[in-house]
Amino acid sequence: MNISKLSDKSGVQVSGIDVSHDLHDDDISKIVSLLYEHGVVCIRDQQIQPEELANFGARFGSPVEHNEENLRLNGLSTVMSLSNADDRDDRQLNGGAHWHTDLIHTNEPASFTMLHAVAVPPSGGGTLFANQILAYQALPIELEEKIRERVVIHCYEGRTDGSMPEILHSLIRKHPVTGKTALYGAADTGIGIVDMEAVEAMKLYLEIGEFATQDKFVYRHQYQLNDLVIWDNAQLLHSAEVLTRANSKQEQRIMHRVSVRGWPETD
Ligand code: OGA
Ligand code: MN
């Protein structure tokens, strides 16, 4: 395994491994350690099939199953395709183009999400990652005091009509494995803060979200064909770049995706 840094904010790239072969437990454990340490791991040059991605993903945790048939790639319950090449609507096309944490509107949000770059456009189509450990460390003390012990009320798509359950997550949280303190769910689906007046709460939530996603915390990943990018949702916010529909094969962006729950321990 050859390992080098992608930026001074987050991310390492790994080459010299082939995840289509059953990797040794030690190799998986090494990748998990890199994820905990650097937030994003990009494994280059992976020519893998969706089935192989599903198997690889399952070694990191318990894969999220997609109930809707149309989300399943090749009938695989855990592999989804993100694409600008077919006729899905604009909402689906740009569903990930805002700062968020995968499945934060559930009691057990995703730990890791991975994207395999199957088609990459010549420009654009990157993913942005905002390092929430750095953001926490840079919080001015007055802001830190305002949000210490605060718990955010999250709801699917930020809905406030009561149609989906309200889920609570602390805004400052220790990483479940490394114990490093980070901002958590600081942007996206928050609809309020426990024991705080509604307008004041949303003002504060938006202020924290802006703070947490400043350029100085952000690594932008430009995909190469066959990149396999994995990230740790407990220490990053992420956002897709806004996409336009592909008019030609060249402009296509296609990602195969697996997301998992659970926190593997490492040595
Ligand atoms: C996701 C996501 C970002 C992207 O798959 O959860 O947010 O760049 N994707 O496609
Ligand atoms: Mn996402």
C-alpha cells in the first residue's frame, strides 16, 4: 500500500492495492485507521464491479439497504448509482449538492460512505469535504459556549410539518472511536435546538453551519476514473458540486455508492 496526503485539511490517497481480491483483515483495518486519522481515503485505480463494491463495503460495517427497487443497482440491495446520465429529475440529480451528514435524520447515521467513480466528466463533479474537527478547534470561545451541550433537532429534508420523526444529535460530539471532538450535523437537516426558542435556534444553527463550512476547512476531491473514495461522516460534512445533465458520454458522471453503519475498532 502506498499512502500519500491529498491536502493539509483531510484525505489520503492509497495505491498499490486491488479491492476486487479479498483483502486481508489487516488491509481493511489499515484503511479504517486511515479513515479515522484523515477523514477521507481515496483508493486509486479500482476496476471493480458493483458486486465487488458491495462485498468490499460490507467489510466496513453494516451496509444500508435500499428498499425502493429503482435505487438498487443490478438488483443489489446495498449499491446505488448516482448519475447525471439518465432521466432522473433535478432533485435526484443534485440531491447531494448541499452540506450534509449521511442519514443524520436517523438514530444511527451512516459511519462511512464510499463512491466508486465509474464515469468522470472533464471538469466539475467533485465532492467537497469540510473537516469538522478543525472547525471545532477554530470556534471562537463565545460561539463554543453558546453551543456547548446543545442538541439539534434533525428531521428528514429539514421538514417542519411533522410528517417525519424528530431525531436528536449533539452539535458537539466526540468521535465514537477516536474520541476526537468535532462539530456534528452542523449544516443541513436541523429544524431546531432543544430548549431554545425557535427563531433564535435557527439563527444559531445557520451561523454554525456557515462557520463549519468555510473554505479553510474544505478539501475538494477531483475524481479520476476508478477512484474509490471513502469518508468518515463523524468528522466531515460533505457536499457534491452542482451537476448539469450530461449531453454526451464525455460529460457523464456516474458513481456507484455504498454507505454503512457501525464503527469498526482498529489496533
Ligand atoms: C452521497 C453524496 C456526494 C457526491 O452519496 O451521500 O453526498 O459528490 N455524494 O456525489
Ligand atoms: Mn451524502
